[in-house]
Amino acid sequence: MAEKLGVGLPYSCMTGQCGACEVEIVKTDAATGEQSTSTVRACVAAFPRGYSKVRVDELGDAIWGSASP
């Protein structure tokens, strides 16, 4: 989905094995406005149903680094 929207995220294997594409998502429930946070591997994740808004934050680590602070 990120690629279709023109959002550049780091990736490598495209199978969810390596973790290079790991991002944190903050989901906002459409009905309640309640937010929840989880970590997913973007290359194999699907857009969650029932959410009006999803924010994606890149994670940084000593091995893969990060494109954003």
C-alpha cells in the first residue's frame, strides 16, 4: 500500500522475514476515535478494517537505521 501511495519505506526480502520494513502504526477507530499502536512488517501487512485513519512511523535501530529521526 505504501508503495502505491508513493511513500518510501525501507525493505529487503518482501516476505516479512528480515524486518527491514518494520514500522509502527497508530490506528484510529472510526466509531470510537480510540487509538491503538502496534508494530508491523509493512511488506506483508494489510490495511486494518474499521479504522478511519492510520499513521505509520518508521522505526530506527542500530542495524537498519532509519530514514527519519
